[in-house]
Amino acid sequence: MQRIVGTNAPDFRMDAIKGDGETFTTVSLSDYKGKWLVLFYYPLDFTFVCPTEITGISNRMPEFQKLNAEILGVSIDSKFSHKAWINTPQDKGGLGKLNYALASDINKEVSRSYGVLIEEDGIALRGLFIIDPEGKVRYSVVHDLNVGRSVDETLRVLQALQSGGLCPIDWKPGEAPLTV
């Protein structure tokens, strides 16, 4: 896999549906200029681990917004599948309303450019990227399909990046950075 951290984020333009489950839109990297972006990939709509992540992140959206960060969820499913999933109640396997958009990488170009596409299966690994306000990838974590990510860890890393300091292992907001 090619290194992506420390480079300009691969540009993208994708169809999406807003978290209201009604409004189709188009999203591009330039829409997030001047803000931090947490871009995350999940394998497929209407699966089992994915809704725990998607709704968990949505529930914590105010914390991201306080940090001048936006969220964008992406899979290879169509915007119509995303719409159906958002409009399906949670007790029936759906998501319910979200606080951010879900984008459709149906042609798989963006997942390929971010290095998360499993070519032989045509789906994306669980990849999460933190992109700074200038469009540079500052953090990346990619792992297997069966394990969900930690919202707490994502927020901790975002705050560490924003601190501008040297943050040691298990650093938490409010703690002093390392001095050299």
C-alpha cells in the first residue's frame, strides 16, 4: 500500500445523501477546505458492524463540530441504498437519521485512491482518514471488516493533531505535550 499520511488527500467528488435521508447532494474534498475532515469507509450498507459505527459517530457529532471537524461516511453502495438504509428504523436493521452525509463510491475510484479497496471483493476495508484544513492527510487507520473503530480514539487523535505538540502514548486533551 502506498503511503498516504503526510500527503495531499486524494481529491474526490461523489454523490451523497444528507443525514436527513431525503436530500441528495454531491460532495467533494474542496467542500471541507478550512475544516478538519474525518473521512471513513465502511464495507456495505445493511450489514452488522457498520451501523454501530455510523450511528455511534453520528451521536458524537457535536464533539467533532466543537473541534471544527466534519464527518463523511463512504461505501461502494449507491446513494439510493444509503437513502433506504437511513430511512429504515434502527430496530429493523436501519440507521435512522444521521448528523452527516453518506457518500457513494459506486465506481470504487475513491476507495482505490485511498488504498482501502479490496479489489477481488469490490468492497472497502474499514479505513478512517483525518484530513487537515489544508487538505493534507494527517492520520490513517485501516483494518479488517469485522472490527469497529473507536470514536473516543478518533477524537483523541484529532485533538492531538490540533494541539500541534508532541503527544506521547495515551496522551489525553489537557495534558502537556512532550518538551524537547
